[in-house]
Amino acid sequence: MLKRIRIIPTLYIIFLMLPIYWLLTMALKTNAEILGGFSLWPQNPTLANFKTILTDPSWYNGYINSTIYVALNTVISISVALPAAYAFSRYRFMGDKHLFFWLLSNRMAPPAVFVLPFFQLYSSIGLFDTHIAVALAHCLFNVPLAVWILEGFMSGVPKEIDETAQIDGYSFGAFFARIFTPLIASGIGVAAFFCFMFSWVELLIARTLTSVDAKPIAAVMTRTVSASGLDWGVLAAAGVLTIVPGAIVIWFVRNHIAKGFALGRV
Amino acid sequence: MLELRDISLTVDRTDYLSDISARFEPGNFNVLLGPTLAGKTSLLRIMAGLDAPTTGHVLFGGKDLTGVAVKKRSVAFVYQQFINYPTFSVFDNIASPLKVAKVSKADIKTRVGKIAELLAISPMLDRKPLELSGGQQQRVALARALVREADLVLLDEPLANLDYKLREELREELPRLFRETGSTVVYATTEPEEALLLGGHITLMHEGRVMQTGPTLEVYRNPVSLQSARTFSDPPLNIMLARRSGSDMHIAGLSQSYSDTLNLPDGNYDIGFRAHHLHVAKPSKGALSVKAVVTMTEITGSESFIHVEALGQRWTALTHGVHHHKAGAAIELFLDPRDFLLFPAAGTAPLTNQAKVA
């Protein structure tokens, strides 16, 4: 009985892993083998596809660009969201609840809505095709999310800790850096992860706001159709390399991720 | 010395504190007693400077501190919840106010060591607070309050979340620990029993007002108002109504009257007496006899609480040993008029009417 029950999750996991497995095998095959017919695993495994990506600037620059604006965005989002979340968590002010909800409703708008205004605005002030342009555009979505997640984690810290620090004589800055931040470290990690993930996978805005100098990897991948047709193997290798950073980041926050999905409210 | 002058606190049109003026002497164990929602915590927060009063002034040593930032004051605060910095070790928790005050490292080490020894937490100095038991966590919070040698130490029901044994232990230690520091100590509690055990000087609070202040035992023996007596009685104060003419007291619903030598004006009185003054056996010759119906008996072993209805009131009798009475049983109880606390009844209906109802 127990054995039969185990079959179902096993099948499910196989079903989930299949596309990833297929991507990985494609990345290790030659184009000839990919187009040649059906094979479950690479007959002549090759790292040539990966080599192409890591040596060709038009490929690896995509990763560098993506990494730069994602990192920029994460740093900006978290440093803006920290004080905002603290205010929402600790103080009462006029319209605080409405403002707080409005922040989240911002995130519900589809990115496509903002493509045109961002493109026009950044073009006219000379920010088009820069990393900071993409980073700032993504803040529109990531700051509200980070505020919500951090507020949830901060509200889990008793207000009495803040007061005890005041009583002990800590300045606000010293309290925030030395006592408070370590207490919500996992929240910062989770918020940073969500910012990273959104910014890393977001394609529409990133592609529209860049052309050459800040072109993200996802955009590079959509432009690989050449005169000789589609380069399947290289594209698959690029896909594998795109998954890797997400997998690494998720490993660090794996214990807190559920709380993050609940916006810190567990 | 801490002095409060005409303190009031109003938040969102709700009055939390009204017209509070009181003094708290250093070297004395000052107890702030009142039921929940009496405003004890609000008042302590104003004393600390965590909240500002709506009106009034907080003076320390004659200096007006109202509006001075908390971090510039010499104050320590211990909460009912165990509040420590979870990421700091126990040592760093206790040392934190000293570190901020830039005390030398060697000095910190000796002072923290001494306090930890005193509170029996020396073996845990390297651990994190959350790895300790509740009692030990609260000792860490107390140690942080002590190590600083602050002018003003505020304790907000620090033992309320501890189990019975630990409370007894710490309750004995606390007055001794703080007596030696020369600090002005204010200890808030909801429990009359705890207030009596701690002794010292008491301030009774009820619904945001100070009812009475004075040496704890004296206030317990001579409450100035019915509310004071109620606040300072556990089990709850038993009450009956009476009318005085000359030296005679006629108790509503009781045919027997008694007389005393007190020089009091005629009129209606509330008579209060504590649970241990309601006897199951006749205590003295002049005792009054009252017929009562038992509603419930609670037996703790060494004591029995008999809840009764008598003279139209609900009373509780506290007796030694095991006295079991079935609910609904009619019993005879005795009262000694010498135990009575008399308070002129304010705004009560004429006694004759109430006597009929009873």
C-alpha cells in the first residue's frame, strides 16, 4: 500500500523535472544530434555549447548586464524598503493603512502597462540602455513587495526591544544596525530573494529599455535566430546557466521562503 | 526622588490617566498596585519617558524631565514579557547599557560578573537568551536593569509570566537586590498578595487615578475609600450596607445591630470586610451571625474558599483547612464588627428600600 502511494509523488517529480532534464541534455548535445532524432541522453556529450557562451562577449555580456541591474535593483529596493517597512511596522500616521495597501496594489498592475511611459521617460532624460534604468524600473514592482515582506518580519519583533535599546542609551542608528537588522536578517534575505527573482526573470521592461550596452541575457536568448537557423545547443546551455543563479539564491533562503510567500505574516 | 505632578494621559479621546500626583523615594521599594487597565503600565512608561503625558510634569531630583529623550535619562525598565536582545549573548545583553555608556572593558567584565553572580546566571553568560528558561531570561533582563545602577528602575509586573516557584524565589530576592543600589524603584503588580510580600511603600491605582499612597501595611489596614479597600483585597472585598444612628449600626437585612465607640455622623455606610474575617465558627462574644447560602466551595488543601450569598450580596469566606459545603447548603457565618472597614456611602439609595429588597 505504502509503495503504491509513493509512486504518485515520484511520477509528479519526474513530470516536473522532465523539462529541466531535457534542457540539460540538449545543452550537452551537438546541434546535429538534437535535430537528428530522439535520444534520452547525449550520445556524444560535449561542453562546446557552454564554451561558446563563456567565450563569446555577445553571450556572456548578457549575464554580466543582467547581474549588474539585478544587483543594483536588489540593493536599491532593500535600502528603500527598510526604513519604509520600519515606519509602517512601528508608527501610526494618517492614512498608513491605505498607503500600505496601495503599495501592494501597485504590484498588481501588469508590467506592460509601464513599458511605454518608462521608455519615453528614460529616452528623454538619456537613461535609455543603461543598467540603472532597468534597475529603477524594476523598483516599481520590487519596493512594494520588499516593504510588505519586511514589515511582516519587523512586526514579529516586539516593540519592547526598540524601547529597551532606547533605555540602554543606543542611538537610533546604532540600534537599527546592531540590534534590529540581525533580528530581521532572514526577512532581508527573503525580500532580497524575491527582488532578485522578479528582476532576473522579467523580460518585457528589461528588453524594451535596453539595446546594446545593458542588454539582459533573456533578451540575448530571444535573438539567436541566425542565417544558419536556430542554434539549439547554445540556447539550451544559456538556459541552464540562467537557472543556476536562482537555484543558488534559493538555497540560502530555503528555510524562510514560506514565510516570504506569506509576506512575512506567519 | 521621582515626583509626578498632575499627570494625565488622553489618547484618541480616551482618558488613560487623570490628575496623578505622587512621589517615589529612593532606597524604598515602591509598589504600584492596581487591577489590569488601572493605568500602571501607562504611568510607568511616562515615568521612563517612553511616552509623554498629555498634561503634567515628571521631575527627578527636582529637575523637570518631561520631554527629555529616554536615552538621555538614567532609567532601567523590566517588562512582563522577557525582553532581551536575542542575537546577543547573555554577557553582551547585560553589558549593553555599559558599552553604550563607554565603560572600560575591564570594568564591564567585573560589573557584569558581579551581577551575574548575584542573580545566579554566571554559568549562562556565553549562551543566547532564548536558550534559557523563562526564569533565567527574566533574570538576564533584571541583571541588565541592575548593572547600570540607573537612578530610576521601573519593573512592570516582572514576575507575572513566571511559574509559581520562581516567582516566590525572585520576589524574595528583588527588594534585597534593589535596596543596595540606592535607585528609586517602582514595581507594578496586579496582586495584593505580592504587594504585601514586597512591603515598602504603596500607590494604589484604579481607572487611571491614584486612590491612596503610604506604607504598604498601613494602607492595607486603613484603606481610605471603598475602592482602595477593593483594590487591595484578594479574594475580593465582601460588602454590606448599613445605616448609622448615634452609635448604633443597623445592617441592611439583618435584625441584629451593633454599636461602637467611633465618632461618626449618622447616615448610610458601606461596610467592607476581607474574606478571612468571615468566619465559620463564632470568633468572639460580640460576633454577628449571618445566614448564608453556599454557591461554591474551592479547596486548595491548606485553605478553603467558601463562596456564599448573604444579605443579597456575594461574599467569599477564607478558612483554614478543608471545609466542604455542598452548593445550595444553608450555613451560619460570623462577623466581628472590629474587622469592619466603614466608608460613608456616596449617592446610595435610602437604606430602608434596600433593606426591603434584601
